[in-house]
Amino acid sequence: MHEPIVVINFKAYPTSYGRKGLEIAKLADKIFKEFKGNVEVVIAPPATEIRTLKNEIEVKVFAQHADPYDLGARTGWLPLEIIKDAGADGVLINHSEHRLRLDEINKLVVKAKELNMISLVCADVPETGAAVALLRPDIIAVEPPELIGTGIAVSKAKPEVVTNSVNLIRNVNKEVIILTGAGISSPDDVEAAIRLGTSGVLVASAIMKAKDPEKVIRGMVEAAYKAWSKYR
């Protein structure tokens, strides 16, 4: 993955699927190309949209979740192999809205490596981030759940969570990419996240609920580009 990174989690908003979801995906793709790939832009749509979107855009597409089960008699579950076949480049694991046990996280990280997929694991506190780092995922996103969807960025409200997470994670894993999530709502939040030592952001409602999502995406990608040039 090229750094810095802006990951857009579509969640399950009315804008997350169908025509509206495709429009936002194409905007993300357009802005990614405007910055000539200097900022990695990733989208994480609902599983139903992965195949359609992957055929329409160049940016990486992640699934929002996968279940830690193998193929077989698994009614209603979503094994990673099915997500891979749909075209996903990677997967979000252990988002605060879809928690998993540590052994389940480990199984998915291992299987993602086997399938040549990118694993992005969410962690709520610095200690969780450090524990997850031992599993060697590709990316860890620091996301205090109490700030998700509030519009109050962790990089501003709890900057010590970000800096402590970076320090603890780097003590056990020097290679993993670290992102900031929870409450990311403006270009300033993106700049702060990178200034505090992470490589970008995981953002959702600020884009998916925006009246002008193109403006928000462009502002955040531009902030990531400038901050990376300044602080790294």
C-alpha cells in the first residue's frame, strides 16, 4: 500500500449502495487519479456492491467484514474466499460495529495473507492495537468507539490515544501501517492524524452523509498529500 492513505468506509447508509454508492465510488476514483496515485484512496462498500464497483473503478476495494470460517455449510456467513472472488482487494476486520475475538482476528489475518488480500484491523485502545500488531496485519486503524460518528476526531479529542497507540504498536511491529479513525470529519483532522504519526485515516459518515461528498473527499485527500509531504 502506498502512503498516505484515505480509507472510506461506506457502512450501510442510504448512500452506500446502488446508484448513490456508485457515484461516491466514482468520485473517490476520480480524485485518486487527480492526485496521480500519490495518496492511496480505498473504499469499503457493502459486500453486495463489491463486484459491481470493482468493475467500474481503479481504487482498491475492501470488504467491511468477513467471517472467520472456511467454505462449507455456512448459511448467512461470509467467508473470505467469497469476498476475494467478488473482487475485493482487502478486508476490514474487527470494526467497533462488528467485533471479533482475538483468535478470530488472527484467523482472518492469516487467511488474508494466503489469499493475497490486504488486512485492515481496527483497534479501540492502544493496548488492543499492540496485541493486534503481534498478529502482523497489513494495517491497523485506531478507533475509540465512543467517538465514531460524533464528528469529534480522536486526533483532536484524544490525541494521546493516537500517540500511545503508535508507540505501543511500533514496539512490537515496525512494519505495520497505522491509521486514525473515529470522528474524522475535516481536512484538519486528516492533517492532525498524520502529524501525530499515523499514515492517514479511516473515515465514514463525513463523506457518506455529506451534501457534497466530492468536496469532502478532495479536501481530505489534499490534506493527506500536504501533511505527508510536510511531516514525513
